Amino acid sequence: MSYSQMQNHCAVPNCTSGKSDSQPLFRFPQDAERCKKWVEKCQRSDLIDKSPDQLYRYYRLCGKHFKSPAIDTNAQIAVLKADAIPMVFDVPSQSHNGQGKRSKETVVKTDETKSRGRKKIRKAEVEVNEDVESMQEDEKYKDYLKSLFEVLVLFGEQNIPLMAPGNNQQNPLGLGNLQALLEYRTNCGDDELKRRYEANNEYCSSAQLEQLIEVCERYVRNQLIEDVKQNGFFSLITDDMVRISGEWYLPVFLRFVDQSNFQRERFVGFLHCEGDGDVQAEKLLNEMTDKWGLNMQQCRGQAHSCSGMHFSKIKQFAAKVLDKYPLAVLMLRSTCSLNMSLASGMVLSGVQLVMSTFKKIDSFFSQSPLLYLDLEHAISIFYPDKEEKANELKEVCRTSWTRRHDAFDIAVEVLEALLLCVDSVHDNEDLRWSDQVTHEALEISKVLTDFEFIMSLIVLKNTMTLTRAFGKNVQGKTTETHFAANSLKAVLHSLMEVYDNIDVYHEFWNEEAVNLAAALEIPVKVPRSFMGKHKSEPGAIRLESYYKEHLSVPVVNHMITEIRDLFCEDHLKALRCLSLVPAVIEQHKSAEPDEENVQVFKNDIPNAGTLSAELHCWWVKWSKKGKAETFPSSLHETLQLADVKFFPNMLAILRLISILPTLAPEGYSDVAYQRFKTYMENTPDALKSKGLALLNVNNDVGCDLDSMIEVYMKTYPSGEDASLLGCGS
């Protein structure tokens, strides 16, 4: 009998409670004297030698053995009074004839009945003893699991690798560090861990460790998704695919507004990506809804970061989500600037060469402050008469400039200095740099002197200039985002003008690239990979037409298509509703309330019928500004207003705007993303784990170890049996 069944079992032999009638069960008292009386009354000789603590933990008596006055009826549930003693027990009745004599037959039957009764009592005693042993083993197994979960949660939250450096890399779930800590716990008196190790010669098998990590992952995700469910609408956000244990995974975040009206963003796990096409997209979506329990009907936006390599897969996934859930509008991801997002999605060899080189440059200079000093010295050489410009570039280069809206402009301005710097590091005349640093410098130098890189950089710089201001504003402050939402038409008009006159524009871009290449003494040519494919027709390859057809035209076309996809009409209407922020109202107080755009939320607000009247009241409230009065200038500040609750429709709309992935995170809502990036950058590939990553990023989620143990025992019931068998051997 399992522990849960024992809790529903009365210790009195042959008691039928729970079968024919439902009775409350009461623990044996911990007081030694009262406990002794209970044992005597229930006629269980096998319980005499057991301690009050054992009886209290493992045995129960049901309510039918107590008289009514012993039970406190004023309590919400059945509670025994402090001095209650069981008094009601079934005693076999004796049959008498009128003269007080028994027949021989009656005596025989009575003896048989007593004999059967004694056998039943002995059988019941044996069963109860077996149940107690089973329950005690059950408790020990839980203690063992609790020790393992405590250690795993610690490892996950503190990002301690399970495997010590130097362990077998082919076993990513090796027991190096884990083994050491479990041994320490054993030496400190953890009897259950010691017993398991002595029985099985290991604390935990690799298979069981995977199960434990999987339960940790599932438990944390369930807590997070339950939090999202309680707070209503959310947006789905994914980051660049990552590689863990040789497989590709898609990191998933959810943005929502909590019950205190604070914007939140949570990392909820990885989706396994294998295969291509519509089937793969369907599988990813089904995993979120069926396995994770995410209600996509509540999704009001989606945004994805992806590089050229995975761009088509993510586009198919986004299209599948939009097809099934039309309200999950495709948007821009706020953690990546618009221009960098546009460039990352271009599946063009030259553009991807630029983007990968930017990452190498960023990684290279982050290795040592001395490398920045060398770059600053090189900048001074190329800007001898422009000290102000040189200082500006030096300051910019100490930031994450490769991720900025104007990254391509900066790259062109510092290109010559950058090449001089990496060449100097590679030469390593003063022997300051390690072989690894000099090798990385050589790799960057090779790319910077490739004309395909130069041409691609120039095309990106000139085309992205058209979207730079718009991108900076749409991801800027509230007033700037509101302005940007009304300026997209002009941006698209400029891009279309370039596309319609691409021959003219490409001629200018080609000339600029050739001049820069000449200054750097770089030969002007088409990519070697393209030449290799067309050896038979060398005369047919014209440099200018090649880069126009394979670079300039596809870049401009991609930008137009992507911007239209990322900023559909419903998305723009939602951004224009930032006019509800008091500082924006005060800035446009001469205008009328924006009734048209707020209609995009009419199906998600408490009372659409009163929306117009409430909007006018809200507008009047913030149109008049007193002297020295400061109005809330952000969504966060507006949502924290004490009287926003008196405008339920406005509150609902402001909460919905706050979950838009396009808007820059406010407060500490981007903590999860920063933790995720830190984990992925600081954890060696061989030591990365989906479950431990989730624990690390969400280390503020309290882990209820008892609940985790319960989930584990339900999910892997055979694990207990195997472990018990091992301990008994």
C-alpha cells in the first residue's frame, strides 16, 4: 500500500471506514500517555513497541471510534478535542437461549468465528506492518530526491556546471561537480544519499539526472506560464537560435503586464528545431500550446530575432502563428535595432560577411582594454586635423557600436583605422599578444581587405540611412515612438524611390566602394566563390552589374518587404495609441482625441460601449497643465497613476500597448533577456543545459521542492521501484 493510501486507512482491524462510509481520520497523539491509551483501546498488540512519533507519522484512527462529545463541531473541519480517547469499537454479540444455555453446535460455530476473526486480525496486522514499511521506504525515497533537487536547483541558479573541467566531453551530463557536492552532503550526515551510494555504487545515474533536470525545467516553466495566464494578454518573442548538445533550439520569451501594472518579460524555455517547412512550424506551435499549456488565443503580438541562416525557418513559424492566431501581429524585437534586424535577415553572402565580421570585431576588442587603446591610437593617425571627430569616434568605439542604428556609418568612418590596428596586432612586433589574439586579428584583416565586404558595407550604409532615424525613434522614448508611427509612409516612399531608380543609386554606391578600396589598396573584383562557378564565361561577368543584381537590388527589396511586414496597419494603430500617455496629450492638446486608432483594441477592453466617452474624459483630464506640474511621460509612469483604475478602458488599452515587443523595455523588464545572454555567452557549449538555463535565468522563481518531488514520482513511478530494489540488494 502506498503512502497516500495509508493516509486513508484506519489502524483498527476490520474497520470498514472508507469503503461503506466516509469518516475523518485522526493522527495518533504525540503525547506518550494518551498515545498508549489509544493503542490499548484499538487492540493492536503490534503497535505497543512503536514510539509515539512513529504512530503519529504513520497511523490513523477514523471518526467512528470516537463518541460525539470528543469531536469539536465548531471547527470548519473535524477536529478532535485535546483529551479525546477512542471508545467505540464493535464487540461480537453473544447469543443466549431463554434458559442461558448454549448448544454444542453454537459453541463450535462461535469458536470457528473467533478463530477466523483472529486470523483476519493477524492478516490485517501483517498488511499494516507491510504498509508501514512501504510508507517508511517511501519517505526515505522522498528525502533522497529532495537532496538531489536541492543540489540541482543550486547548480542551476548559480550556473555551476554539473561536469568539472577536464571531464569526458562526450558525456555532457557527467557527474563531476555534482558527485563532489553529493559526497560533501553525505559526509555531513545525509543518511539517504549514503544508503543509495552504498547500495548502487553511485548517487544518481545519468538517466535519472536527465529526468530530474527535465522535471526542474517543467516545474519552472509551469510556474511562469501560470503567472502569464493570471495576467491576461501577452506577446511571444524569440531570440536567435542556439545550439545545445548538438541540436538547434529556439529561445522563447513572453512579455506581459502583471497585476501591479508592471511590464514583465520572462524566458520560458527552448523549442527544439529540426526539419524545415510548414511541418516544422506546426510542430513548434503545437509544443507551446499542447506541451507547455500556453493559451495562444491571448497572444497579441510576436517578434523574432534571426540571422540569415535561419531566417526562412523563423518566417515560416511567424506566418503559421499569424495564420492560426490573427491577433498575434508580427512586430519588431526591441532588443535589436531596426537596421541591424533588417541586415541580419538578409540571406546574401556579402551582407552576412559584414554581420559576422561585426560580431568578430566586438568579441576581439572585448578581450583587453589595451586593444581599444591601439584602436584609439590608429584613429588619431587618420584624423590628425580633426580632433573633435577623432574623440567622438574613440568614444563611440568604446560602446557596443556594432549593434547601433548607425553601425554601418561608424564602420566606414573607422575602417582604415581598424585595419591598421588589427594589422599591427597581427605583426605583434613588441610580443604583447598571444597567438590566439594575433590569429583573430589576421582573420579580421582578411575580411576587411575583401572587396565584397567593402561593397556590401557601402550599400548597407547608404540604404540603412533611410531607415536610421525611423528605427531610432520607434525604439526610443514614448513621444519619439508616437512620432515614428506617423512617419512610416515617408520612409517607405524614400525606399521605393531608390528601388525605382536603382541603376542611378547603385552607380554612386559602386563609385564610393571603389574609391574606398583604392585608399586601402584593395583589389576590386567579384567574389571568388562566384568566379569559381562561372569559369567558363569570364568575359560575361561585369563587376558593376554583378553587385547591382546580387547585392543592391536584393537589399532594397528586402528592406521594403520587411518593413511592411513588421509595421502592418494594426501595429501602427497600436503605436499611435501612445497618444494616451499624458505627456503626449499635453504635447498635442490642441488636437482631438484619437478615437479611430483606439478601436483596434475594442474587443479586448471591459466596455467598448463607453470607450468614446471615457476617452474624452481622459483627454480633458490631461489637456490642462498647471504651473510646475509634471505629467507622466511613459507607459510605466502612466500605469502607476493612482486614479488610472477609474478609467477601466484606458487602463486595459495601456496594458495592451505595454506588451508590444517593439517598445523598449521599461524598468527592469529586460532582466530575463540580459540573464539569458549572460548564460549563453559565459557557459561553454559542452556544459549548456536547457533545464539548468531555465533555472539560472529565472532564479527568482521559488522552487517548491515537495511539489517537484511529487511531479517526479508521478512522471517516473518506476524510478522509485528501481531505486528501492537497489537499496535492498
